[in-house]
Amino acid sequence: MIDRRETLPQLEVHAELGGEGDPGHARAGLERRLADRLRVRVEVSIGPPGSIPRQETGKARRVWDRTSEADPFRA
């Protein structure tokens, strides 16, 4: 998700933890690697398996623009 509510856009990444592991360690590593590679501000949120909404049919939506306080992952 690209958060455009402020002057500088920020990339928000929502991911699921696959199996056993430390969510804090996974989040920090992913944030660091994405920020280094993409050169943008990145905030990563790691949830349990199944926490990201699925779409059974049609094309999956992978990128959202957040221009208001509404969060499509909390809908």
C-alpha cells in the first residue's frame, strides 16, 4: 500500500509469517532490505498466516493507494 496522506509517500507492506519464526525479526529484516533497495520510507506489518484478505476469482489486487484514514486491511 502506498500511503499518500503526508507530503512524502511511504510504502506500507503487509505480509504473513510463514510457519514458525519471530515476527519482529522478519519485520526488521524486510523493512531494511526494502528501504535499501527501493530508497523509500517503508513500514512493514507482519501478521499470522491467513491475515491478508484473499480473492477467489479475478485478478488479485496487490497495491492500494491510501489517501484517507480508511485501511483496506481492517475493513
